[in-house]
Amino acid sequence: MSENKYVSVYQQKRHRKNVFIIITIVVLILLMLMISMNTGFIRLTPGELFRTLFGMGTEKQQLILFEFRLPRIVISILVGMALAVSGAILQGVSRNALADPGILGINAGAGLAVMLFISFFPSTTATPVFFLPFLAFVGAGVTAVLIYVLSYKRDEGISPIRLLLTGVAIAAGISAAMIVLTLRLSPENYQFVAVWMAGSIWGSNWKFVIALLPWIFILLPIAFAKSRVLNTLNLGEMPATGLGLAIERERLILLAVAVGLAGAGVSVSGGIGFIGLIAPHLARQLVGAKHQYLIPTAALVGSLLLITADTIGRWIIEPSEVPAGIVVAVIGAPYFLYLLAKSKA
């Protein structure tokens, strides 16, 4: 009886600690949001910023804040969430700490679908915004199925190393195909594709926010609801089957959610990698491996990482900017190599 009491006390302390960590990350996001709203060629003082937020700013200040900066900030937050949760799901499903929608080629597949459309229908680059996430989802889905089929063995299932190597190889092939496709693009479309491949938040108006919101509002709750399923999958196939889990069905649902989130995020943000790798790892170090805490924490960490990267990219060489994907890669590439060396050890 006393042992159960100690376990209960420990769980309560752990829960309070995790809640405190989540609240702290939310506060950091709000702080970064305020900094990002005041980052740009035209500065707004804190007083001007608050007056503009409450509708008392000048017409110019309202245009800068509500039409240029806020949509981009909101998209950074939503895309960071989508890519981070996608990475957390892929790591849980594959039991591979190096799984990430960018490294595995899912982001590249989404981008290839968008580029194919632009390449063969150049006169329709003003495609309805709401079509882009669906188009990216199809590309990401086809890529994910291809990776799954090529890395699956009947007797062994999915090997984490084989999954990683297959994904890297497919991502390299898709990147080569995208480079070839750029040869047939007009200068205007080529400029768009170059910005996309660098990972710039290019969809920076409210139409793109509205196009992204349904995917976030539908898929994120499903990911949160499947937290216990991911915990069970982490035990291994035999224990999960013994506990009555329909492994293949649940795995397909989770993969569809991960692909949908990655595709929707990529459709408005371009080829941003490493968020899906770094955010779940940082979240795991902060709140542990239980997905009830891991997924929401990863979502918040992903938002914080991307909004910070985008803010740094807009500030570092004003009035020009460095794409957020490059800023993230500067951090993410060494971290990936560190994780790879650690996994070998």
C-alpha cells in the first residue's frame, strides 16, 4: 500500500513538473511572438505595437502588422507544430530516434508534387490556395508508401536503420528530380521554387493560414488521442499484439496523420527540415517518453524553434532575409550528426 502511495506521489510531482515546463514554453512562444512582431525593416515601439494590436495604430502600422507580419508569424507557429508532431509520430511508429519527415524524404515528396504541378501547369501558379495542402499531402503520401514498402521485410518488419537509409536515398532521388524540373521553369516560377527549396515561409497571408487551419485542427487532435497507442507501440510488436492492439491498422492511421501534417506544413513553408527531428528529442528530454506529454510539448517546441528561426532570418541581414529553413539547418545538421554518432555508440 505504501509503495503505491509513493508511486502516486511521484506521478503527481512528475505531472506538475511537466505542466510547468509546458507553461514555460508557451510563455517563451508569446515572448518570441512579441519580438517577431517588431522585427523588420520598419520598427514599431512597444507602445505602437500594443496600440496597433488593439486597433488604435495608424493605417501604415496596421498594414505592416496585420497584413505582413502576423500571418507569417501564425504560419510559423502552425507549421512548427505540424512538422514537430509529424516527427514525433514517425519516431514512435518506427521506433527510430532519427526519423523525421525531412530526412526520410516525405517533405521532399510533398514539394515534388507542388513543383510538378507548377512545371506542367505554369499558367495556373495562382492556384486556389486551399488546393496546395491537398497536393502536398498526395506527394508526401506516395513517398511515405514507397519508403514503407521498400524498407519492410516480411520476417523482420521495419528495421530502423533500413527505414532511415531508404528514406535518405529516396530524398536524394527526389531532390535530383526537382533540380532537373527547374530547367523547364520560367524565371518567375524558378524564383518561387528556389525560395521554396530554401525553406522560406512564402505563404505569408491570411489565405494560407485559413488553408492550413483545417489540417491542423483535424489531425493534431487525432495525434493527441493516439498517444497511448504510441506508448504501446514503443513496447515492441509482440507486447503490443499481446495487449490487443491492432498494430497494422493503428500504424497506418498514425502514418496518415504524420504524412498529412508534414504535407500541409510543407505546402506553405517550403522544404524546412530538422524541426521534426529536433523538437521531439528536446521534448523527450524535458517531459520524458510518455506521448501524452511528449506530443503537446513537441508541438510547442517546434513552434518556438520555427518562429525563432524565421525571426533570426528576417533580422540577421536586414533588409534582406535568410530563409528559416537555412537557419534551422545550421542548428539541425550538427544535431543530426550528434544523434547519429550517439546511436552508433
